[in-house]
Amino acid sequence: MNPRAIIQKPVITEKASMLREGNKYAFRVHPKANKIQIRQAVESIFAVKVESVRTIKVPSKPKRQGMYQGQRAGWKKAYVTLRAGDFIEFTENV
């Protein structure tokens, strides 16, 4: 699988911003990617050394707009811990 297909985008939230101080980064990843593939993708894209990877599945949620009901899609999130001294810079487009 292509590394750019595995790492879809970084998660930019208040919690993720606080984790960056501890050298941890959050990414939205492909749902079928495993920890080894995520590690290899981050190391090849950002040229850093990964110490550990933790993954969670964010569940889908029911949504409603007027009388119409539906589901927001679930997705997979990965928390990546980098080696001391390594960092990733994000350019946030607002």
C-alpha cells in the first residue's frame, strides 16, 4: 500500500496539540492499515524514527438534519510516538 494512502491526514485538535509537546502525533489512517504499515509510512513520509504506534477505531455516530437521519462514517486514528529529538512540522491551512 502507498504510504500516502495509509496516512490520510493529521488530526488537528486541542488534545492532539497538547500531545505534540510529549513528541506524540495523531493521524487519520486507512482503516485496514496495521501498526507496522503505519510506522513505515510515517518514517518514509516525514523522515523520522518512530518508537511506538497506538491505534483506535473512532465509531460512527448517528446524525440528523430535519427529518432525515443518517450515520457519520467511522474512521481509524493512530497515535505515533517519535524518538527524542525528532519532530514533524505541520502547515495548518485555515
